[in-house]
Amino acid sequence: MSCEKILHVISCIDFRYDELVCNYFTQIGLDSCYYNSTTAGAGLPLGYKNSCKQLCCAKGCNPCNCDIMTLVKSLNLNLTISRSLSDIKCVYVLNHQDCGAFKAFLGCSGYPDNLGENNAKEIKINANVLTNARNYLLKNNKGICVRLGVIDTNGSVADYNPCTKKWTLQYKGNGTDPKGLWWNLH
């Protein structure tokens, strides 16, 4: 397959989403047109520092956490390598629903403990983290665009526009779980 535009995708290590992410990119015609950097929390390491301001270490949060800093370094290195191999014009940060890294590193945020427990809160927290990840990427990588999205348990993907603060459904997955974040989004 020939690619006019090659993406650098940042997604999570959660094995529950491997097939869903691959299926999404296949369905939108980009199955062989992206580098995929996987890390715990996808955009969380890049958007973390500005997402927890309380420094509530007892609940797992700490913007200077050495584990988060390791993940940031790895993501930066992966992006540098992919940009040296291809003319990367866009980075797509694709978070996912029910993320264990969010639960572990943002204990004070109110991120839901259980799938579908508070989708509105989960969407709001993802919007904040993705916005901060976008700001980080734009500041540190001249000449790229940054696309932001979240995939849910059904494989549905909505992109977030931090300027308008709106989510737009990009793809409706095949799943039928009403607990999915985008179940009622048209």
C-alpha cells in the first residue's frame, strides 16, 4: 500500500485495544501508514504534568514521577526515530476507555474505577490530558499537527478538538456494549 501521509500514532499498551486500534486504522484506510508508539496511558505521560496539580503523592499522583519521565523519554525517542525515517506531518494521540495507567497515576482525578461507571468524568479527564499532550507535542516538535482521540470498548473512536472543546465521532466500532464512551454519540 502506498501512503500519501504517514502518521505517528501514540496508543496504549493495553492488549484489549490492540485489535480495535488496528481495525480502526484499517477501516479508515491507514492500515500500513503509521508508526505506532505504545506506552502505558498513551497520551498520559505527555499530558500528565499539567493534569495533576495537587501533588497528592499518597493517591499515586506526582507530576515529577520518575516512571512518567521514563515514558516521556521513550515516546520522544520513538517520535524522533520515526521522523528520521519518514516525513511525519501528524501525530495522532489515541487514548482508550478504562485505562489502568490513568487509574494508577491520576488517583486524585476521579477517573472511574470501573468500566462505564462515569463516562462523562472519564471523557472530561481524557480531554484535559489530551489537550496537555497536544500542547507538549506542539511545543517540542516544530512543523507537526496533532490529532487527539479516544477509542472505546466497542472500537468506536471520537476525536477531540481542544479549541472548540467538542468531540466528533470518527468511526463507529462493531461492539455493542452500552457502557462504551461513544455509545450514544452520533
